[in-house]
Amino acid sequence: MKVTPLKIPEVKLIEPEVFSDERGFFYESFNQKQFNDAVGQEVIFVQDNQSTSKKGVLRGLHYQEQPLAQGKLVRVIFGEVFDVAVDIRENSATYGQWVAEILSGSNKKQLWIPEGFAHGFLTLTDDTEFLYKTTNFYSKKHERTIHWKRNDFDINWPTVGADLVLSLKDSQP
């Protein structure tokens, strides 16, 4: 697997080695030892989540507060998303900065988003299946949402040719 630190180096782009032939493809989507070596720490995942969304759905920016903050390993099984991580660690040199990658079922890229980051994505295709592992269990009490269009982050969300589809919590400033 190839691991590339992004502009915010704690966020890592992970590209697995894919073996393709006339039958299709095979790849190891997760290997605990390789992952821990790649991110330089022992990470334990406790929950997997999966969602399906139509084109133009924007989910985020979400995070959980301590003591139940979550790191996330995210990927797309089918379709394509514009995936965003925003540094919300107040004492960080990159506080308020964001990084984004196109993740798709075709490119099989994954993004490691450690604790201290808000996360969101915009689906670029219909029937997008999104899968992610978390380092802590979901807690409604600790869940927080930052408005996706927050001016001081100035995220350059792509246009998708249709109105965005937002949940009630994601549409409120």
C-alpha cells in the first residue's frame, strides 16, 4: 500500500495495491499491522458504518468531542465523493485548514482522518456507497456538526449540477 501525507500531514491518503486481471480485481482493503505502521501509531477500530447516497448529497462536517472523539478510515465502495477533513484542533499550526480528495469505487483510495478533525463529503454520482471505520463508538451526546459552508474554512466544494441535498442538522448554520 502507498501512504501519502497530505497538506495537513496527520491526514493520510492510502492507496492499496490492486491486482486486476480478466476476472476482475482483488485487494486487501484493510490490514491492521500495515495500517498502524503507515500512520505511526496503534489504532483500534470499534465500529464500521456504511451509507448510500444519491448525487448531490452533502454529509458533514461532523465530529465527536472528547472523551469520545473518533478517528475515521473512509472509503467509497461504489460511486464517487469529494471527501473533506478540517483541522479543528485549536492549538494546531494547521487549525482551520482543510484537505480534500476524490474517493471512488474505481480508484479505491482511502483517507485516514485522525481525532481532532471534522469530516464531510459530497457525493458526485448516484448510488454512492460510503464505508468507514471509527476508533470510537457513536455518541449522540458528543456528536457535533459544523456548517459545511462556514466562511472561515472557505472549502471549495465542487458543483454537482443540482441542488444539494442536506439533512436538517447539516443545513442549520
